[in-house]
Amino acid sequence: MKPLNEKLLVKDATINKVQFDREWFYKLDDMAFYLKEDLSEVEFIFLPMQIDGEQEFVKCSSFEDIMRGRKEIE
């Protein structure tokens, strides 16, 4: 399992993210690709995000939700 560091995730340009209510939310598909893991059990919400210049509503999860979901998969 690949270790996660939220400060590095915020700086990583390959992961789409949005700050909502003072918390970072990460596009779940990008995180699954980055980690090369199945994150289908991770809780998510739909948030608007600018992707390639267009606004889309995508599945997003907080860092804590991703960490909690990963532990359940183990």
C-alpha cells in the first residue's frame, strides 16, 4: 500500500482537487489511479471542479475519508 502525505497531495498537479469549507477534497478517480487501488468503498460527495477549463460535478473525498476507506479494504 502506497503511503500518503496530504501536503504532497495538495502540491501534486496530477490530482484534481478543490478546497471546500477549509478542507481539501480530491477527485476519487485521480486518487485511485495515483494509488493504483480500488477506492470504491471510500465515502464521497459530488463537488463542482474545474477540469480542463470546464466545470464538472465529480466524486470527491477528503483525505480522512480516503485513509479510512483504505484501512477497511486491508
